Amino acid sequence: MIEFSKTFRLGIYEKALPAELSWRERLTHAKALGFDFLEISVDETDERQARLDWTDQEIYALRDLCIELDMPLQSMCLSAHRKYPFGSMDDKVRARAFDIMEKAIALAYKLGVRCIQMAGYDVYYEPQSAETHQRFIDGMQRATKMAERAGVLLGVEIMDTPYLNSLSKFEVLKREIPSPFFMAYPDVGNISGWNHDVPTELKLGQDHIVQIHLKDTLRVSPDSKGQFRDLVIGEGEVDFHAIFNTLKEIDYAAPFVIEMWAQNDHWYEDIAHAKAKLESIANECGLPL
């Protein structure tokens, strides 16, 4: 049973666990580690994009398994749009972006996923321009209407590239799409990695945050491109004390997801270590996870 009286619900990103695990194994490990939910991934790979074409039988079998193990899929990390972005100048790529969006919303609806994290890229593998930016806005507007019809939230990730690397920039984008179904899903590691003041950014965007990724990163500097992934919590420079103090101040109560990647045979211990470290810091700040 989900305990809504708890201060927070804490999830784990699917890619923190090895890709070769079965769904039963993934969900069982997440449960054993003490998480409240798992965040499913639909990324650039053909394997994970194939989930968009699952039959209803396959979808409902997974949902039944989640019910059996009491481990729901709260959210979806939809990073497939990095390969097929809404801002693309190639109309075929853009058409695929909308196809992915429609199928992802349908999958989320059937699985009971409440929030889809959207990639905040106008384009990734193409040159950026004013036109790619406008196409991205148009794409987000149309995607939001799809989400509204299904009652599924879209949360735009604050990214690892300059295009949308702060909640300040999201607030400008939000003016174009004022829907309550178009919100922000900040990654505090990305915000920190770009040398923004994370507490200030969280306060600025507090009315539009639906979920938060907890990730460690190394900052961009004149001598470094930074590091935005593949770190275990505690190996980077993110000031989680300041973050949790700020979240307590703004009375944040939405879910968190620990974002890491399984890179070795010690993935289980890495997750347990990260979770324990974040819980300890949160407790010190009076914001128990």
C-alpha cells in the first residue's frame, strides 16, 4: 500500500540497474533497496523504443507485476527525443518525434505512469537555430495537448546542454505553454554542473516542479567540460545540503528519483550507498526521505 502520509516518495531510475535483468528482478531489487517506485526508460535504443509498440497484453502483464510486487512505475524518462527531436529541420524526424510522443502517452496511461520526463533539447545532433527553437516550442505545445487528453503530466528535464540548463530558462519556455500539464522536472546535477545557484533556481521554479532527479555531477569550467553522468552520489560536486535545505524552505513534497547508471558488478552496493547518503543529508536538513 502506498503511504501518502510519508514525507516523500523516492524512486530509482531504471538504468541504475543492469539492462539484462527481467522486470521481476528489477522491481524486486528496487523493493529490497527500499524505494517507493521505479522510473521506466524509453531512450534512443531500438530495444527500449520497442516498448512503445508493446501489445496491451504485454503492458497489462507488467502493470499486474507491479501490483503483485507493490512497486509501481511512477514516471517515465523519455529520452528518445534526443535522436528524434521536435526541433528537427527534417520533417521525417519531426514526424517520428510526434509518433513517439503519442505512443509514450498511451503507454504511460496504460501502465499508470503519472509523469513523463521530456528531454529539453530543441535538437541534439543537428545545428541549432531560431527555427529549431520555434519548432521545439510548437512540438511542446502539441505534445501538451496530447498529454492533457490523457491526464498525464509532462515534466521537461533541465538538461546537460546549454539550451535548457536552468529553471530560469524553463520559466521563459513556460510562458509559451501555460498548461498545468506542462511542468518542470529539474535534474539538480545538471543545474549544478552548469554553475547555476541551485537554491535560487529551485525557488524560482518552485510553482512548476513536479518531480526532481537527484544526481551528482562535476562542474563545467574553463579547463573542463564537466561530467554529467556515470557518477555515484558523493563522487561529484553537487551541494545536496543546500538543495534539501531549500526544498524544506519552499515546502516541496513531490517525488524524487535517484539517477545513476549501472556500470559494474557493484551496482547494488552503489545504489544502496547513494540512497543512504542522500537520506543522511536529508535527515540533517530536517527533510527526511
